[in-house]
Amino acid sequence: MNEEKRKELALRGSKGLVLKRKLGTSFIINDDIKITISEFREDKVKVIIDAPNEAKILRTELIIDEADTTSNLR
């Protein structure tokens, strides 16, 4: 996925799959990425991502911040 597509995905509203999971449960993405819900605290959820080293995992808020910074420089 190119950088422009990542920014577009990060900025758009959520229209994907929504899952409700209990503490300690997991789900699999693309047969090789496992997401486990490991902790709940007030307004935060801790997840464990077990993925191959080559999998690129980005936090959307960092992509959005980067897009804002880049657009402000133009």
C-alpha cells in the first residue's frame, strides 16, 4: 500500500468490520496476523499484535499527524 493510500484510509470514517471481543480473546487477519485483546482500562484497550516481521503496522493518528504536517508545509 502506497503512502497516499495509507493516509486516505487513516482519514476516512470507519466502514469496515466491527467486532466485540472479550478480554483474552483473539481474531486472525489474512491467516498470519493474530490480534489479542489483553487489557481494558477506563478509556483504553491494550491489544497484542502477532504478525510477520515484514507486516507494516501503523497507528492512524501518526499518519494523520504526518498528513497535517506535510499539508502545512505547502
